Amino acid sequence: MTSAEVYWEVHAFLAYEARLLDEERYPEWLDLFCDDAHYWVPGVENRGRADTEGSYAPSRMAYFDDTLDDLRRRVVRFTAPTAWAEDPATRHLHVVSNIEVEDTDTAGELLVRSVIVNHRGQGDIDSATLYGRREDVLRRTPEGLRIARRLVVLRHAVLPAKNINTFF
């Protein structure tokens, strides 16, 4: 584990990031990523305990396997006037909890594990809640902490939503 001061710095960073997403302040959210960022949300498969391959792997399906440029393209698509899936706009609520912060062997980088809840509502009755675990590598830069890598493992083998028009 790391110092209490670093823990609270990371906690504040993650809370700020969640608020940016809830307020659809996507350009500011993108500024929280390193240029070489990798954002991976693998699909999860139900596999028996004896199966040593695990429930997800880089060689299998992913909802997202994005670079920063890919994330920028998704933001442009979300905010375009032709984004019919976002009219009316989706109301997001991001909750980040169970935050653990560890130093890594790489100077200036922190390993951060957390649990996320993303509730999405649209229109009068359409809503879905997605749950998952996140593993981030945060890097210290002259601008402050930035996301170098993000792994989001959703707890759903079948998504309880008709789409996944959200960021985690």
C-alpha cells in the first residue's frame, strides 16, 4: 500500500473523473489520459473452475480495446448531432468504491484497483446498471495524475443493457 496522502490524491482524482463523465465533459475527461493510454474492457465468458484459460483474455472478444485516438473517436461519435442513440441524452451516474492504491516497480506509476457502478438512464423508462472491477495504472506527469492503462472487467456475462454507450 501507499501513503495516506497519495491514497487521498488518487481518491480525489477518481471522484473528479467520475463527475466529468456524469456531466458529459468528455474533452476534459480525455485530458486525464496519457498519450500512450490503453483502455480495455474485455468480454467475460462463463467458464468452469477447472478451465485454466480464465474468463477473459486479450486474444478473445472485447467490448473495447482502445487507444487514446479510439477514445477520441468514440467521444466525437457520442456528441455528434447524428448520434440517434444519444437523443435524448443518456443520464449517467458513476460510483467508484473499494479503492486500493499500490506503488509499482516503475517510478512515477501507481496501480489502482477499484469497484465501479455505472447507472444509465434514458427517456422515461430505459435504464441499466453495470457493475465491474477496474485496474488502472496512473502515471505522474507535470500536469498531475494521468491514466496510462485501464482494465474494466464487467461482472456480466450477458449485458443487462441494449447498448454499451458509456465510459467506465
